Amino acid sequence: MSSEGGINNGCSRSDHEVFDVAVVGGGVVGCAVARRFVLEGARVALLEKGEDILSGASKANSAILHTGFDAPVGSLELECVQAGYKEYMEIFKDFDLPILKTSAFVVAWTQEQLARLPSIESQAHQNNVDNVHIVTSDTLLKREPNLSRSALGAVSIPGEFVIDPWSSPLSYLTQAVLNGAEVRFGYGVSSGQFDGETWVLKSATKKDISARFVINCAGLYGDQLDEALLGRSEFSIKPRKGQFVVYDKAASALLNAIILPVPTERTKGIVLTRTIFGNLLLGPTAEEQDDRALASVSKKEVELLKNQAEAMVPCLKGMPVTATYAGLRPASESKEYRVFEYEQKNWITAGGIRSTGLTASLGLAAHIYKQYSKMANFLVPLTSVKTPKMPNLAEHKQRDWMQKGYEEIVCHCEMVTKREIDNAFASVIPARDLSGLKRRTRATMGRCQSFYCSARLAELTKDRFIDDLSVDVSGEEHE
């Protein structure tokens, strides 16, 4: 396997080479899968139709590291969530990724919900999350004094934490690229042919890609990709919109733990959680829609969300809102993960991955590799692995502005430095558009929502976003 990787938006030295694996989709699952296969010795191409990773469903999530306490007993979701949790806890320090050890409570607000707490505790124990236990309202309110006195009790989940929802998958793909993977952005797979040994994947605007095996991690479009290239799909994506409210950083002091609802058959419900960036996050809603691309924010739904939050934490009344946003989850007709192996086609699909996908991604990657190894040639794992160190964006750890030589503060709301902006363009996987820059630095994501920093940011980013350029970034570690 070649030891060189890179980002490519057009022609490449390897256009006529055959990759071992093509991963379609640069969301959190695709990034984790690319990493796993590279570490196992595969030559990997990741194909993302957007201009940056996480440009689809993965850009909007609640950033919770789940224990799997409420996953269906014996399910693939449970297996992958717990394997992903374990691997994340093993590697996050190596990548310098932050973690906020919050714990969580599933809070009952009605007698009906209170009656369901024992079954939640029992399910957690069946899932081998043994430290989960029921607490009284008195105990809960001692831990969370700003909760409404109408809270009747809760289930305590000590192992639920908050992580960085964007730096984590970026670190997975960065490690993949450092160790040989190639990434093609703006690569929407439109068609393809399989001759029994090799796939030729085609895009309307890019060069063909040849690969012996394909992993479909296309998220909101996963069923359509299967339909187009395999002639059928075993599942149908039913987009589910989730709207979020981000409260001012002052609101973060009102909670210690993640506040989870008693879930329903349809959704995990509305969550109140501190973020790694120092805010308080509320959401998501669960709204069915047909559109797979548009995630609009509704003033009515935002007000309903805020009313629910204020009922749970009365001190939130009048608290400033920093931002509102919406994302789409790739829900399907079934709650289960939709993972399918097509041995005769050298193809695996990971579909319908929602809610727990951030945690499960590493576990899913391991599961998919295990299934692949039953169908394909044996790979030789890397003996020498490069591991990137990711820049810290967490509010509770040392930020770049606290260190000398940062030149200037560009975004004062989020204390983003010029050095951070420059590094985002000089990194192994450079920012390619404003959304990617925001996720790498937090610029424009604070109270003023770019009102004060946009002019300076425009100066600094002029001619720096990649348009139709090919960039080789092999061999350099991300500092």
C-alpha cells in the first residue's frame, strides 16, 4: 500500500489505479470507516459530494458520547455504540480530543414517565451498563438545583459525556489521509459498473474511480445510491428534521449533567445539554419531511422548544439565544441500523444511522471491516501509524488565544485567533468553504453571529477557499 495520501478535487496521479475500497460519503460514519480500513492496510478513496466533510446529516448532532444504556437489547446498534464508546475512550487522548465528563439524567416529569424509570434501569443493566440507577427527586435536585421542582425522579447514567462533534470525525479522516487515504470532494457518485472484480464509479463532473470494494455511507442518500448502482435498496430514507436552540454561554452554568427525556417509540426526545464549546444546547425536534436537503428553522417550533426548556429549567426564561439551526437525520422505516452485505457485488451499505451515529461510528467501522474480511482478500494492518494532534476548540481546556504568538483575535465572541484561521487552511484536510472553516475554528458561531468579524474574516479568507484546485497534502502531520 502506498504511504502517501491527499485531498484531490480533480486529476490525480492515481486516477488509473484501483483502490482496495471506495467509501462513499464523508459524514461521521464514512470518516470512521475510511480510518479503520486504512489502519487495516487498505488503499482507500473517500468520495464526498459536498465541498467538505460533515456537509450532510453529520453537521447537526447533539455531540453526546452514548453508553448504549437505552439501545435495543442484543441489537447491532448496541454492539456498535458500546464498541465505539470503548474505542473513543482509548484514543481521544492520542488525538488531543476534548471530552466533557458531564454524566446524564433521564428525568421523569409525569407519573406515567416515573412509572417507566424501572424499565429504563432494567434495560441498561441488560445492556451491561451496570452503574445506571434510579434516583429520587431530592437527589436529582441536589445535583441539579436549577431544574424545576416538578421533576419527579430520574435515572442516573454516570458514563454519558459530551464531545466535540466536528473535530472527532475530522481527526478520523485526518489520520486516514496521513496514512495513505485519498479524499475526493465534489464527487457525487451518479452511476457505476461492476465487472465481478472491480467497481468503476462515475461522477457527472469528475474522473472515474476504480475500486475492488464499495462501502455505502451516503447517509440521507444511501438508499438512492443502492437503488442506482445495485438496482434495489433494502431500506428507504425518511428524512427527519431536528431543530436546535443554542443558548448563551451564561446558560451553561445552569446545568451540570445532560438532561434526557423519557424516550418514546419514535424519538429519543428533547435534550438539554452543555456543549463542549461552553453553550447550552436544546433539541432536537423530530419532524418528518420529504426534502433531503432543506433543513429550515421554524419560529413556531423554536418557541415551543424554548417553552419546554423553561418548564424544565425556569432560569432559562429571558436567557439570550445565540443561534438556532436545523439538521436532517437519515431515519428509515425501521429504528434499527440498516447494514447490508452484498457479497456478490463487493458492496456493504451502512444506512439509517441516526441519533447514536457519532458514538457508534467507530464501532460501525469495526463491524463493517469484520464483514468485509469475510468477503474480500486479507489485508495487512499498518505497523507504523501516524496520529494527528487536533487543535482544541473546547471551552474548558486551553485555547489558542491563551498562548503567545496568535497575532490577533479575529472572532471576539468565540476568541478565534488569526493563527487558528491560518492553520485551518494549512491543515491536512484544509477548510474548503466557510462552513468548514466554522467547524474547524468556531469563527462566526458566537453571540454576534458574524456581525463584527465577517469583514476581517473575508479579508483573511480571500482566494483561500479551494475552488477547483488539486492539493497534495501527503506526509505532513496536523499540528
